[in-house]
Amino acid sequence: MIDFTSLLDYLKSWGIDFTSILDYLGTFAFAISGIRLASAKHFDWFGAYVVGIVTAVGGGTVRDILLNATPFWMEQPSYLIISGFAVLFVVIFRKQTIRLNTPFFIFDTIGLGLFVVVGISKTLDFGFPMWVAIVMGTITGSFGGMIRDILINEEPLVFRKDIYALACVFGGVAYHICLLFSLATIPTQIISAVTVIVTRLLAVKYKISVPALKADD
Amino acid sequence: MIDFTSLLDYLKSWGIDFTSILDYLGTFAFAISGIRLASAKHFDWFGAYVVGIVTAVGGGTVRDILLNATPFWMEQPSYLIISGFAVLFVVIFRKQTIRLNTPFFIFDTIGLGLFVVVGISKTLDFGFPMWVAIVMGTITGSFGGMIRDILINEEPLVFRKDIYALACVFGGVAYHICLLFSLATIPTQIISAVTVIVTRLLAVKYKISVPALKADD
Amino acid sequence: MIDFTSLLDYLKSWGIDFTSILDYLGTFAFAISGIRLASAKHFDWFGAYVVGIVTAVGGGTVRDILLNATPFWMEQPSYLIISGFAVLFVVIFRKQTIRLNTPFFIFDTIGLGLFVVVGISKTLDFGFPMWVAIVMGTITGSFGGMIRDILINEEPLVFRKDIYALACVFGGVAYHICLLFSLATIPTQIISAVTVIVTRLLAVKYKISVPALKADD
């Protein structure tokens, strides 16, 4: 097996912090999704910026409030700055953005995988059991999009389209299984993130979705 | 007067924890209400499950965040498990659920009474004054339904139908009066819960509701 | 320069706590805006009261949760009482309220300026850097109105009309500049609040608004 820790350390020694890059790309993609939906609702620039931020950091903020931790974005301004770049990007490349749907989708999905893993490992660090960590991973990945949809006054897409929130749960279960087999942290996290990403990619490619729940009408 | 503490202790010695049973029944009824409304909006299974959980634990979670306590549902998985059973129940008995409206309503109302009392006593334990406890009891009882309605993109029913949130306030006032008369904790809590339950039952039976507020148009 | 601290202390010795008066006027105006919108949606009295409270204290509550502080309204009942008076006011003067739009707007704007300053100075007291304080000032000023619009199931006005949230940011930047020039606290806070107020008044008077963000459709 490749020694992932050494590999990441090696990249860092070259000034390449791989996890941060993925985190920033994911933040950018999440912010873009908020900004585009806000602009479709004729929000002004500043409102679209706020929706972009909330989409990008909302899930992690809810997690940190529940864990009684200082919200992560209050510790460094990068997340607000990246969301600002996302606004500029949408404005400058607005005619190209439709053609960019596929890369956005890829970044968004990679971001989802990473956010889930970050949520799980932070929760375990706080001493909570695995089932709380799986819930927190799912909240980290999906509540940003949920709050976005509340702000733009739509029914939350994350609970009605594709396999989105459920992919987060699968990633959490994969994390759990890896820990049961005493895998080291880095491969565990990579397997968990890849599970989220592959689940969502396959679900979208093969149009798999959770069936609507039919109750009485 | 019956010695309620001894009675409850006696039941517990037989393995019957009365408060927990009511708590679980209330959670189940709250979750059912969320799941049914989510399914009417064509949420998928997982989305309906999330709405069920949020309806059941949302009020207590807002209370715990305001009190700076660890959210109660993070300390034992029962609440998520019960919400899971509620999804199964709605799916399996979906043709019967309309006929079950009355028992659901009863459980929901009992749950409401209990949730209010739990909210009040937890807030007093944290050293806050009575008026904060009444507010927290009302939040515990009514904010789950409020968040449910936000998620399914409807105007909150709790502020427009029946006497729901106001019944929580009445229960809090009853709690306060009992304490002023130096009643013991258990009878105080029973009187408070019964006040909530009876207020709501009477309001629904006699179609009493708080009048709409008429302002300028 | 007038010695503002001495002036405020002098007024206080006459029983006039100027900051509290502005705080209460702002709370009253914020609550009125929530109650009027709730009544337009046929909320009942109690629901309108809750929307009024949430509009008035919602921004500061989100700030305090993010700062991990006890929400300010839990420390004294004034805010709930003022919101109660706001309900009575709307009911009693409902035929006059349209003609009172201008004073309401003035109070609301003064309240906004004060809320922003309170949010900034509280955040700095907690040891956070200036950029976090500017964000918290903006949240304190604008999130109450945002939650109000979510509760009444409308798209948040604060991100689509006038210069509202952005005025809060300008006030924060003014605060920052004053501190860079080593101004004392009181004049800094007055300049910051006045910046918010003047920005909003000018924006409304000259119908200046942030342009809608145009993205792909």
C-alpha cells in the first residue's frame, strides 16, 4: 500500500497542501451553486455572496455549533475570500458557466466527499461515538445546500434529488468499517471520501435516486 | 395526594420507565407528523426521515444550543432509531394512517406536554429564571414543528392553527404557579404537562384558536 | 471634540441611559416590522408576537451562538416585553400605522446602526479579529430580518431591496478605519452607527440598490 501520510507530507514540503486545495475547491464549488441559484432568484450581488458563503460554510457551521466548537470559518478568512472569488467568477464567466456544469459538478462532489470526512474526524476528535460522527459528516456535507434552499425559498433539493445526503451516510459507514478493520487514518479517510464521491457519481450517471416516500394523501 | 415519585420508582423497579415511554411516544408522534408532511411534498425516503428527525428533536436542539448544552439526541441514539421506525410505520401502514389520525393526535399532544416540561426543568437546572424556562419550554414544544414547516417550505402551522405554541406557554405558567405554592417537582410537572395537553385538546375540540392579527394591509 | 463619554455619563446621572433607549427603540421598530409582515400573512396574535421577537432578537442570537455566548435576551426580559408592546401597538393603532411608516423607518434604521455597533464591539471583546467583528455586526443587523422572511415564507428582502446588509458592512469598515486612526471607543462607535444610518437613508432616498446578479438562466 502507498504510504499516504508520507506522500501528503512530501507534497506539503513542496508547498502543496493537498487537503487544503481540495477543501478550497469544494468551498468554491459549493459557493458557486449557491450564487447561481440566488442569481436565478434575482438576489443582488451582496445577497448572492451571502447565499454563496452560507452554502459553502453552512453545514460545517451547524456541525460546529452542535459540537460546541468555534465555527471553522471564524478562524481564518479564506472561506469568505473564496466565496468572494466565486461571485466574481459567476459574473465574469456567466456565459460560460453552463458549459462548465460538468467541472462544477465534479468539484462539488469532491468537496462533498472531503466535507463529510472533515465532519466525521472532527466529531471523533471531540470524543463522540461513531454514530454521532456519521450524523455530523452528513450534516457537514448536506446542510449547507439545505440552508441555501431555505434562503432562496425552495424545498430542499438535497432531500429530493439524486443520492446526496445518503451518499454522506454511505461515506460514514465506510469510515466506520475501515476503523473496525483497524485501518490507519489517512487510508480510512480516503476510502470514506471516495465512497461518497463514487456513490454520487454513479447515482447521477445511472439516474439512481431514493424513491419518493408514498404516504396517505 | 398520591406519592408520584414512589409510584414512578415502583414502576421503574418493574422495568417500566414511565417518563421515557412518554418521551418515546411523543418523539414517534412528532416524527410521524414530519414524515407525513414530507411525503405529501414528494420528499424521498431519506429526506422524509430527516424531516421526521428534525420535527422530533428540533425544538429540544434549539433549546440546548441556547442553553449551551450538548444537544440531547447526541447522547443516545434512541431518537434517531425511533424516527427510523416512524418512517417504516408510515410506509407499512400508509393506508391505515388516515384512520389513525386520532391516536397520532393524542400521542402528539402528550408528547407536547412532556416536551414542554422537559424544556422547563432543564432550563431551571441550568440556573435560569422562570421566564426563560417558560420560553424554553415553548421552544422545546413548538420549534420542531416550525423547522419542519420551514423545511417543507410552508408557513409555520404552529403560529396559525389551533392553540399550539400558546398551550406551551400556559403549561409554563402552570409550572410557575405550582412552584409559587411550593409544590414538589413531580406533581408540578404533571400539572404543567396536563395543562398543555388539556388546553390543546379543548382548543381542537371546540375549535378555539387565537384570532388572526389584523394590521394594515 | 465633544467628550461623548462624559455626555453619556451625565445623561445617565439624570436617569437617561441613551444607548438603552436607542436599543429599545430599535428593538421596537424591528419587532413592528416582523409583526406587520406576519399579520399580512394572517398569522395569529401569538404567531405574530413570535415573529416580532425573532425579528428583533434573531440577529443578535445568531451572533451570540456563533460567539458561544449566552444569547443577550436571556439575560433580561426587556426584549420580550418590548415585542409584546409592539403587538399591542400594531393592534391599537392599526389604522394609523401606514401613516407612521416614516417614523418606523427612522427607528428601524437607527436600530440597525446600533445593532451593528453592538455586534462589532461584543465580538472584539471576545478577542476575535476585526474581519470577524464586521461579519458579526452584519449578522446582528441583518439576520433578524432574514429569519423573519424565512418564517413568513418569503425570499429574504434584506438581500434584494435597498442597501441593507451592505450598509452594515460599511459601518463595520468605518469602525475599522476609526480604530486604525486610534480613535476612542465612543466616537468610533458613533461614527460607525452613523455610517450605517446615513448609507441606508441615502440609499432609500435616492433609490440606490445593489444591482441584481445576472448569471446564466
